[in-house]
Amino acid sequence: MKIMRSLLACFVLLALVACSKTSKTDFFGEEEKAKKPKVSTVTKLKRHWKANVGDKIGRGDAVLSPALFGDHIYVASIKGRVEKIVASTGERLWRAKIEKDNITAGVGVGSGLVLVGTGNGTIHAFKQSDGSTSWTAQLDSEILASPVVGNDVVVARSGDGKVYGIDTFDGTVLWTISRQLPRLSLRGESRPVVTQGVVFTGFSDGNMAALEAKTGRALWDFPISFARGTNEIDRLADVDTDPLLVGEYLYVTSYRQVTHALNIQSQRIDWSAEVSSFNAMAFDAANLYISDRNGVVHQIDRSSGEIRWSQEGLRLFSTSAPASVGPYLVVSDGDGSLYVIRKSNGALIGKHGLGAKTIVGQPVVDNGKVYFMDASGAVQSVSISE
């Protein structure tokens, strides 16, 4: 059954990549091809530094996002490298190496630890100070979502639908929650959110749950996406995109064509927008930003769910997760270009050579600088000016 589920999931992912990322076939069988937008560039891209971390990242490989903590960036490569880098200069402070295993999830940082998960189901915890091993914890299946830390508990998710609470001191598994997987699901898990002693996590059955961080006790379970359709592919309802917590609202998007604003205090959905994505979301004081499954970038009013504008210029491209940088939004197209969008009206105002195929994972932004992993296996620091 596991083999069949994996084969079906791979088939679905290949179909999604082939159909929605690079081309689209209409009713009459004609293929719509992606077209590069024409951009009158008025912005400048400044690269502050670039540091090679590991091997090239190909389609289907693990998506590893950098983590910013204080003045440092923490990054990992598929082949087992974990590094601590000075955010302002790109100077490498330490490098740790995991032998005979690939990193499939990371990076999580907190409580003095740097955390990654591997294909054989191991959580590795390194000390933030010097990169030495603090502990390891063996789970039941490969880790597909970045481990997170909160309230002295590491929360990790494995590919078999389980959620684990792990002691930050010695790696002891404190609790386990098991959720039955649907017959068919996408390969991947959303990263949990931990705040004020509560864990929020989405599942492949379309539900979002709140758990007590110390014990794993269920606080509530809320349906976000419903399985509909006559076949297994149509009935996919995975919540695989990382939920975004801002104030009292948890913004959640799923495989189904919907994004919700869930009020965690009242446990009610305040609004829903007909947009969904595989990528992480970005936000600012007033809006939410999503690059959808077709590559279209949207600005959504955080208070009402109204779609204010949709930038169609990168439709059918492998548009990356967006990064919100002051008055700009930054995305890459999967073919070696980085685009700048003006937030006020959604206009494309910049196109710059990226030097790699695409942004991989979720960029992080701090003091006007964008930090991201690229497809060459390097982490970059850039800024935008006009």
C-alpha cells in the first residue's frame, strides 16, 4: 500500500508539474505555452554575498529553507551539510555533516538548537554555538517538514502522518499523534506552528488541528479543505503549505482552490479566497501575498479576503514563494530571472538575472535584505532599490 501510494503521489506531482507549471492544455488539446513578460526595469538588484552550501537542487528534491535567528542564517543541503553564517557578511562560522543520510527537512532553530530531519526518519539537533551534536531522535518515517521549537518542545512531522513532541534537552519523544493518511496524498507535509504552548498543524485529510505542546492533547480539530470528486486525484485535499500565523489569525492554504483566514481565538473562518498554492505565503501590515499553482501572484486584503490584484505575467512558470520587502514583492520564475512587483498596483517593475534556476523554499527578509537558497545549492543575500 505504501508503494502504491508513493507511485500515485509521484504520478500526481509529475502531472501537476507538466500541466500547471510550464504549459496548459485546453479543451481542444492545444497546448498553451508560458510566455516571458516584457518588463521595463526601474529597479536595481544588489547582491551582498553568496555562499555555496551544497549540491544542486533538482525538481523532486527536498525543499530546504534558510532560517534567520538573531544575526545569523542557518542553512542545510540535501547531502547532509548544516551551516551557520553571519547574516551581514556571509562569513561561515561552523559546518556540521550528517553521514550516510540525506537531509529532507529543515532548518528549524530555537532553544539553542539547530534542527534538521532526514530520509530515514532521524531528527538531528546541533548546538547553535558551535555545531556539535546535541542529540538525535529516531522517528518512524522520513521527515518532510521542518522541525520547529517552542515551549521547550521540538515538534516534528513524519511522512506517515504522525506528529511528534520531542524534549529539547535530550531528544526524548514525549508524545505522538497519529493521523490516518488518505489513499492518495501529495508527498510533503506542512511545517507546524508553535505559539503560547499550542501547536497548529495541517494534515493530508484537509484538517487543521491545535494540540497542547507539552502533552500533545488535542484542543480542537477544524476542517479546512474538503475532499470532493469522483476519483482519488480530484479528492486530494492536502494542507501541505506552511500555515502563516499573524496575530490572532492563522492563514491556511490547501491543495484545493481555497485560502482561509482562521481566527484561532474564536475558531472560526473569517474569510475565504479562491486561491491556493504549493508555496509559502508572505505578508505585510495590510496584505497577504500568494503565488498560486499556475504561477500567478496575488495580493489579498488580510482583513476581508478581497483579491486586490493578480499579476498574470508569470502564469505557467514555476513561480517561487514571494518575499515581501518594503514596497516590493520579489519572486523568481524558475528560469534564472528574479522579478520585482510593486505592491501598490501589482505592476512588474524589475527583472534581474539570478545566476541560478530559481529560489528554492521560503525566503526570509530582514532589514530590507532577502536571504534565500537557490537551485545551485547556494544561499544568497540581496536587496532591491529603485
